[in-house]
Amino acid sequence: MPRRRIVLASAPAWLLPLRPAWALSLTEGDANAGIRAALERGANSAVGLLGRQDGFLGNPLVKIELPGYLKDAARLLRSTGQGAKLDELVTAMNRAAEAAVPAAKPLLVKAVKDMSVEDGLRILKGGDDSVTQFFAGKTREPLQAQFLPIVTQATQKVSLADKYNAVAKKAAGFGLVRGDDANIQQYVTGKALDGLYRIIGEEEKKIRRDPVGTGSAILKKVFGGLG
């Protein structure tokens, strides 16, 4: 067997369609380690950034605002002296999301450990949001169930449901609130998950743009060949 055939046979088969010359320098162990390192880095960074005070409230990328129709009504409600209540409501929604996010870490870690070869191939060949899509596909449903009681507890502490319902009732009088925005716990839970996956995506983009800058040799080796 020619020498080049021997080398190709030793490379991870699922890497060869990507870029043969680059793939030849990677072992399957390298590829798996690099992808897992990227997943873990993105997940840990996102949880660390969001699961603290002002993680949501102080970040314009993920800050949870009032639902669309209610937000549209905010100017009118402020003119009736409801401004302080609206501000308090927005703060409380974001605090509830910040309280929920740390609970995501075990499920995100489990998703990394359970990653299949097919998952790895999709991530490596995918675009800037492939890690985000991986986590959302594997964890959104169970995390929604896990976040909801935490968000509910947090909202109860500040009477958020009552505040939300009071404001929504005023807006409903103008026909500005949709039915799917009526449950504050569901709304905040969904937005908390959207924010979590958004920040994971931002961390993924950083790795793909500058794998050398991560300071990780394995990330440089695996993602440095994708440029």
C-alpha cells in the first residue's frame, strides 16, 4: 500500500472530507478533545457571565425587556405614572433569569460528555452557531423544565407575577398584549434560555476567529485549520 494511503487510513475518517492536508495532522483523539474543549469553554463562559448579578440586566445582548406589545405600551403607561413599576418589573425579570442560569451547567456538561462523532462533525464543519445549535438541540427542553421552577420561585419573591399581571391588564385594555406573553414565568424562562445560547454562540465565534488567542494548544490545533 502506498505511504499516502497508509497515512490517510490513520486519520479520523470523518475529518477527511473537510480539508485533507489539514486533517492529516490530527488524530481522532485531537479532534474530539478540541471540540469538547470548545464546547466546555463556551458553556462555562456563558454560565459564568450570565449567572451573576447584572449578567442579563447589564448586557444589552441578552437583557430581557418587556414583551413586544407590552413594551410598545410602556410609553403610554409611563405617562400614567407607572414608570417606576415598569423599571422594577424589568429588573425583576432579569434577576430571575440570572438566578436560573447556574442550574444549566450540569446539563451542558453532560451534553459535552455524550457528544457523538456525528455531533462533532457537524460542529467542526458548521458555521459560527454550530456549538449553539448543538447545545440548544440537546438541552433546551430539559433546561426549560429545570429553569421554570427557579424562575417561578424568584418571581414570587418579588411578587413579579402580580406586577406583570397588573401592567399587562392595563395594556390589555388597549389591546396591546398577546396571549402567549401572558405567563410571566414562561416568558422569562424562554428569554433566559435564548440569552444563554446567544452568549454560548458569542464565545464560539471568538474561538473560531482567534483560536490562538484562547491560549489553548488543542483549540489552536483543531480550529486553526478552519480559516
